[in-house]
Amino acid sequence: MASSFECEVRFIINDIDKFKEKMRALEAKVIYDYEFTDHYYTHTIRDSWDLSKKNLRLREWKKPESKCEILFSELEILDIDGLKFKRSVLKEGKLCLYQGSLDNCKKLLESLGFVRWFTIEKKNCTFYDLPKYNFKTISEFIPNFGWTGELEVEGNKPQEAVKKLKKEIKILGLKEEE
């Protein structure tokens, strides 16, 4: 059986109340609420690290309370049938390299020659299941930016992933440009 890869699109939520209303209308169930801060790192020798294709982050969980994680992602950006999306190169999507305290995670990254690049905080996040439509989505608030959502599908064939994503976009009442 061929491996499956994570494919995702993000979208802007202009009105969170309308989005929540849409979730109720679609009979979505809240799986859980969460919050975290991602601290992205880059290597001190920048030529050795293609920031558009690889990212290393320290995820500091706020809710639910959990150990910090060092996550590595390698990705490619694909544009198929007018839909631009991110596809994981690794079948695991985000690969957890280490779990521990915030200080230990920072020390490990610094020991390996990485420095903090930027930070993204995500608050008031909700993970939804839409069992009637067989997919999941999220809503996340990013301070100084606003509300965003995400759709994620598994797919070893990008063309099939696009079909699934377009179907989910339509069910949510979004325009592909969004």
C-alpha cells in the first residue's frame, strides 16, 4: 500500500460567529479546544536550510497542558486545478523529534546551531469533526492577524487530494480564492 501524505489549505475566517453558526448548521462536533505557541527556528548557517521547504519549530502547548515538542516539517507547495496547497514530503506530516520542558527544547535547538526566527501564537482554537461529511476542520485565532481555519486531507496522489479539498471547501461555503 502506498504511503499517504498530509495536504492542507488554510483560509481566513472573516466572522467567527458566522463560522461557528455554519459549524452548528453542518452538525459539527467539537473534538477539543486548544492553544499553543509555535517558535520557529532557523539554522545559523542559513545557506544550509531552505526556509521555504523545511521548518523546525518548538511547540509550546498551553491547552491542553502538555510537554513542549520540537517538530520538523518538510513540504512542497503545489498548485493543481487552481488550488494552491501545502503537501508534506514526510508521510508523518510534522515529525516530533523531541518532547520535554521548554528550557530543554530551547537548549537542544541552540546546541544544534539553531536560533529562534519568529513566533506564532494560536489562541481560542477549536478542532471540529463533521461526521456527516466525513472530514475535520479547525478555527484558530492568531493575535495581530485574526481568525483562520484549516482543511487537511491525506493523499499520496495530489490530484485526489485536490478533489477532496475542493469538496470540503464547497461544503464550508468558502470560495477557492479564500
